[in-house]
Amino acid sequence: MALRRRGLSKKFHTNGAEFRRTISKWAPQVDADARKFARLVALKLYQRILMLTPVDTGRARGNWQMDIGRWPSGALDVGKGKPGQSKNRKRRPNLRSGEKKQVASADRKLAGLKLGQSIFIGNNLPYITLLELGSSTQSPHGMVERAMNQISRQFQRAG
């Protein structure tokens, strides 16, 4: 007896051996698709957090890091501009070359992602919590929570 699922051309069988063969063929693709989706969501979230992070010297934005299975360690030696140099400017709307390198580095790390592993996006600067709580006029509603809500809505709409 064969069961058909709407939208699928393959048959799912009630015969145990045949069912196992069908699932065995299907499982690797499901695994690959799930990893691809997790990677896509993580990268979109990471990019959005970068974009929402206010810029004064660039140190806060430049210190976002991503790792798999553990919290990123240490602070990066970036953003050595003079404080206040961008105070009157709005948040930069596009990623610059250094930020694009950050995203490329995160993407390389995500290439080894396996199902069930946790993805950590972190920033170890001592003042990042204050920025997340809205201490900057450039991003008065923080970055991480807003980015998570925006990405969540984006994928819900895509359905």
C-alpha cells in the first residue's frame, strides 16, 4: 500500500524495508537542507546585527564574532578611529570592506556546521551591553533583539 503526500512525486510505503530505503535516500538531503537554512539564517542575523550596531570609532561593530559550539573569545583589535568622529552621522546603511570580511569569516566558520550544533554570535567589549540597552542615539533600541525580530519576521513572511 502506497501513501502519497500532496506536492511530492515519490511514494511513501507502509512496507518497513521499502520505507527505510526511501528514508535513507531522503535523510541526507534533509540534513543538507537544514544546515543550509541554519547557515542562511545565522548569516542574515549576523549581517543585520552589524548593520544595527552604532558606529563611533567602529570598534563595537568590528568586534562582532561568530563561532560554532562556543562563545567567541576575546576582543578584536579593530576600530581605532578617533572617538566622536561620526557622532553627527547616521548609521552607515551598507557594510564596508572590513565588515564584509567579518561576514565572509563567519560564512567560512559556518561551512563546517553540523545539525544540532549551536551558533554563537557575540561581542566581548565591556560596553556592548549598554549599546544593546539603547545608550546610543544612533541605535536607541539596541541591535541584537531588533535584528532577531526583523529576521524572524522576514522568514515568517517568506513562509
